[in-house]
Amino acid sequence: MKILLATSEATPFAKTGGLADVCGALPAELRRLGAEIIVVMPSYRQVFDAGVEIHPTDIRFDIPIGGKIVDGRLLMATLPDSSVPVYFVDQPEYYDRGELYSENGQDYEDNAERFIYFSRAVLEAIRGLNFVPDLIHCNDWQCGLIPALLKLEYRHGTGFENIASLQTIHNMAYQGSFWHWDMLLTGLDWRHFNWREMEFHGRMNLLKTGLVFADAINTVSPTYAREIRETQMGCGLEGLLQHRSDVLCGIVNGVDYGCWNPKLDTHIAQNYGLANWKEGKAVCKSSLQEQLQLPQVSDVPLVGVVGRLASQKGWDLMATVMERWAGTQEVQWAVLGTGDSKFEEWLHRLAKDHPSKISATIGFSNELAHQIEAGADMFLMPSMYEPCGLNQLYSLKYGTIPIVRVTGGLADTVVDANEQSIADGTATGFAFDDYDSYALENTLHRACRTYCDSPDIWSGIVETGMRNDWSSAATAKRYLELYGEITQRIANPAFSH
């Protein structure tokens, strides 16, 4: 099977979030399973700083954008540790900038134009490379125009007649909504700017466009695929997703165990695996406490938190609980993140007032993120919503028990340690339902009591989690099955998956 994966970011070339991790790991695993796959993404300034050799190609194109013609070319590299070609759409006026989508908190004003150009360039790359895929895998709003262009314009071109498309939603909250006159930049007939296709509340919506025109839709966990069909999580597009529910599914994102694996991790104080996790984590915990200037005590629970400091990640709940616990509970906290200034300032103050219990690092450090995963006893993710989440998957691999709210991918990947799941050996963490600080606090109490009073139960939960396989390899198998279902359905409309 031949696949073209279109994405606005992929590690190690350019990254703002989990999308890059998925699109950097999935193609290599698909290639190992026998798929012939290429990746196409923009040639940002960051691409040239990734430490991977970039080569020019002789493929150039002229693309109509509104009333002008914009030239461009393809550059090429190989995804590290694989044979997967990565092609970069090189157009310096659009992509040679300080960041990917925004600077100083402001989106680039021409983001619609930048990614309309990219979408057309992806389809022109098929012509230039003479690579006709069975399916184009489109990721997020930045690629949402591709399925529409494929169906409405390119379908009539030689080689494009039977190409299928899959639109993946990584987060419904980001939809690529632009003023209506940007519709002119797409080159598509104005009649498609209507409430059934590309228009949403008077604006052009590129994610909606992809959801309407793609042959199939998926998102990054089965629970999130259900949640986004409801008003609370659908971000206004729940009706469309209900209408297309027969071609909507969820596949949990996979983890690159070549990178996130305590047996191999070069960032942590001691490597360990299932057989020696107690010794390994004890060394990593002591090292982390020393580095963060927390008391080096082994029997006090150490809670790790890594990620954006935002309400979506549950920080309004965590702030309430941490404030209460700082003065009353013998628990240490290791926090790494950046985001909302109110949470940054609050954390800075709380850590200053309680230096023996709370360490707060404002910013991001990949090295420290690995060290927290290895050194913490438990990892906290009480998200308001979480399409998939990767940190809870890292935590399971590192024997760091996740404490999560039951939503999205957290619901699909963490089994609450209740009486039944402990008895049958399936528990992998602690979970709660209500988005409420008392529900979070009660669950933290449960986890800390188990850690302190029931070491055998704790060990069983750790080891069950470490045995789970949430690898990119497992995810790739499911994607390859989905690609096959889509292409078979397109070839034979009577086919039912």
C-alpha cells in the first residue's frame, strides 16, 4: 500500500505539540510493516536546525493563490532511523519565520494563505514525484483543504482518480477558522462556501472542510471519537460528526519506545526495566530530588506534572489541591511547564513559600521531562478534556502511576485501581470522573494511601502498566488496517467495515 502522510509538523524537524511526535514516529512503523510511505510538510526555518541533512530536488511548482502565482520547490530528507522520505514544501515567504504558526501570542495573519498553499503543494508533489498514493493521510486543519481539492479539482487529473483521503483530528479546539474572503485564495468555486461544506458561522473553516470531503475521519482515541459527537466536546461541529459517524473512528496515538523507554533513556540517572524497576526508580527519584533541591526522602510520594499550564490540562483543579496540600500533606511535587501567566506566577509563589515540597520549573526541558517521568512515583493529568495524551503513556512505561480524569485518551489507556481491577490484575492507575477539585483530591488520597500502606498492590499496578504496549508499532498496525478498510470501501462501495 502506498501512503502520503501530510502534516504541518513532525519530529525531529519541527514541533509545537503531540502532532509532531505522532507524525515523526508513525511513518517509520508503517514502513516496517511494508507500507510504501512518504511524508510531506512545510520547510520551516526549524527544519534546517534539526541536525538532519536536507537535500534539494529538481521538483518545482507554480501554484495559484487567489489572483497570483506563487512558486515553490521540494526539498528532501530521510526520517531518522528509517528509510522514509520526507519532502519539504519550500517557499521562504511563507515558512522561513521564527515560529510555525504564531509569534508573541499572535497567529500569523496569513495562516490561511500559508496552508492553502501547502495543501495545493502536497497534491502537486504527487505529480512531481510520480508517487501516486492509495491514500493521503491528512492531519489537522492545516491539511483540511486537501480532501476538498482532491474531490473537487484534482480527481479529474490522471493518476488522482482513485486516491482516498483520511482526515485525522488531533484536537477539535483548533479548527483553522478564517474570514470568508480567504475562500478566494483556495481557487474553489464560491458555491462551496455554504453551511454544509466550508462555511461555519460566516467564516471559512478548514477543519470542517476536511471532515466534509474526506473519505474517512479518525481521531486519536476511541473515547474522544465518541465525545466529539456531543455538544460539550464537539466545538460546534458535533452535528457534522454525528452525520459522518459511520466513517469516524478512534485510534490511540502510539509512543516511540526508542525515545521513551527507561531501559534505553540516556537522560535518566539509572536505566531500568520490569525486572529491576524498584532499584532503578529509587536511584532516579533520589537524583531528581537532589537536582530540584527537594529533600531526598524515599518514602514520601513524589508527584510529577509536565505540560502546558492551562485550564484544559486541569490546572484550576491542581492549583486548589496543591494550595491545600502544601501545608497539610507530606507529598512532594515536581512541576515542569509553561503557559498561562496566572498559573506561572502562582506556581512560582507556591514553590517559593514551600521549597521542601514543591519544585516548579517554568519553561520546557526535554531532559527534565524524562527525569520527572523516571523519578516521580505518580504522574498527574486531571484534564478537562484530552484527545489522547502522551504523558500518561510515557508514565506507564516508566512505572510512574498515572492519576487521571476519565476523558478522551485518558479513559482508554488508564484502568482505575478499584477492588475489582486490583483483584483481576488489570489496574494501571487511578482515575476519577467529575471535573472537580474534591474528586481529584480524593483520588490523590487513594493513590497516596496505596503507595504508603499497600506496597504489594502498588507494585502490581506499576508492573501491569509497564507491560502494556502503547507503542507506535501497535498503533501503526491499526492504521494500516484502517487504510485498507478505506481503500477497499472506495473501490467497492458495497464493502462494509
